Amino acid sequence: MDTQEKEGRVFRFIVLIPHQDAILPFAQYRRELFAAGFHGAYSFPLSSPLAEVLKPLCKEELKELARNIREKTKEDGKIQSGLTAEAIFSEATSFFGPQINLASGLSLFPPSAKTKILRCFGEPILCAALIDSKSPSGEANPILPKPPTVSFRAASVANLVIRPLFPPATPDFSFEWKIGPGIWLPKFCHKPHEQNKK
């Protein structure tokens, strides 16, 4: 993808990408959303936006972010999905999908990356579709497909750049995107409980 801002604004995000095995159930979920009238069901890669950034994070910054995420999940290593929610993508568009139980925020990112961050998504969403932010999902279709429950330990973080193919006023969820090389979260290792010292 040509990432130059030659035809409108380019959006840049840092995303968490679950291992492919964990998100297989979402293929059917996306088909159901599309059939229910969610035309943006295939407009964003299946990932969880953690932050919108001015410029990409370097490899070392992504590595530190991956370590910080693993530290947040040190109890059992799992990241799980929950109820569906919406989060603003742009003035006219929102992310839609199940939230994940990973508390994101500026503190999750390395100090050197903080000047690059425009905003963080405090309760990240595993994006299943892009929707019209002026038309809440419940009003668009009161009978929504039930999302599958996803639980995963293996995931990567990466830079993502996305560009609308049409002017913002166009009622069409057409985007092109490119994902940079991913950095895997460190392997989760169970830590044995310390035995009481005699």
C-alpha cells in the first residue's frame, strides 16, 4: 500500500494481533455481521487498536510494549474478550467488537514512544467491524450476532497504517491498510508458587 498522504488523511495505530488460531471463530462472526448490515465488517484487520500515533514505533519500542503487555498478564497470561462496545476511530467512524481485558493507557508504552501517541484506547476493542459513529450499532440492527468468546496468550504488536479510499462524507467503509512487522509478546511461563520456608 502506498502510505503517502496523497488522497486524504492517513491514520496510524499500534495494534495487538491475537494468534491466528485464537481468532478463527471471528471469521464466521464477521460474516454474520456483514449479513446483518454491517458493511464495515471487512474494513479493518482483525486486531485490537491500542493507540493512535503520529508516527510508527521503532522495533525496540514495540519490544518494550510487548514486554509490558506480558507483565500485565503475568497472573495466567490470558487475554480474553467480553461484551461488545464501540470506540471512536475518526469523526465519522467507530470500531465495533468485543472488549478485551487488557488495561491499556499511556503507562503501557515505553517513555520514548509517548511523544508519538495521539490517544490511547483505555479499554481496547477487538475490532470486528467499522461502523458509522453517528448511528449506534443497536439502532442499526437491534438483533446483533453474538460474538464468540476469545481467549489467547500468543499475540503480537505492530504498527498499522490505514487510509480511506473515498472522502469522509462517502457512506462507504472502503479502506486500505498495511501492517508492519509484528513483535510477539514474550512467551508466558508459569511461575511456581514459593514454598513456605521452614
